[in-house]
Amino acid sequence: MFIAHRISGLLILGYLYLHLILLSAVLLPHGAKHFNAVAGVVKAPLFIGADLVLFGIVLVHGLNGIRLIVADFGGMIRSSRLGIWLTMTTAALLLGLGVLVLLPDIVR
């Protein structure tokens, strides 16, 4: 989980930079036209699938962070494996819910 937490944090940071670059394109000359063209592409099922992957990464990173906070305050001294299983199960269930919500947009 140590490595997964670090990698997920770096992936979220990379996404943040790409997102800011895309949004800053509006400030360029003719930026609004280019931004609207890119926004149309982002509605494609491939990008919605990528959003689900991002959602899963954010879930794992966030829930593992909560697990680490609870462990630091002595809540899981003897049951570290149980905390990891609860974290991953909760992430999987929430990701499944996200898939159900976005499934109509993916299959259209």
C-alpha cells in the first residue's frame, strides 16, 4: 500500500497539471474555440472510461489516506491487514457504483 499510495499521488498530480494546461488554453488567442473542440472530444466513451480510472485512483489514494490517519491515531495497531482489505473493498464498491452511474454514457 506504501507504493500504491505514492504512485496514485503522482498520477493525481500529473492529472492536475494536464487539467490546468487544458483549462489555461482558454486564455490563448482563439482559445475558446479550441477549448470547445477539446471539450467535445472529452465526452467520448474512451475519455469517460479514463475518468473512471481516475476516480478509482482518487478513491484508493483517499481511502488509504484515511486508513493511515486512523492507524496513526492507534485505531488499527493489530489489524493492519483488515484495514487494507476494508480500504480496497470500499474503493471497489464505490468504483462499481461509479461505473453504474456512468455506464449509459460509456455505451452510447
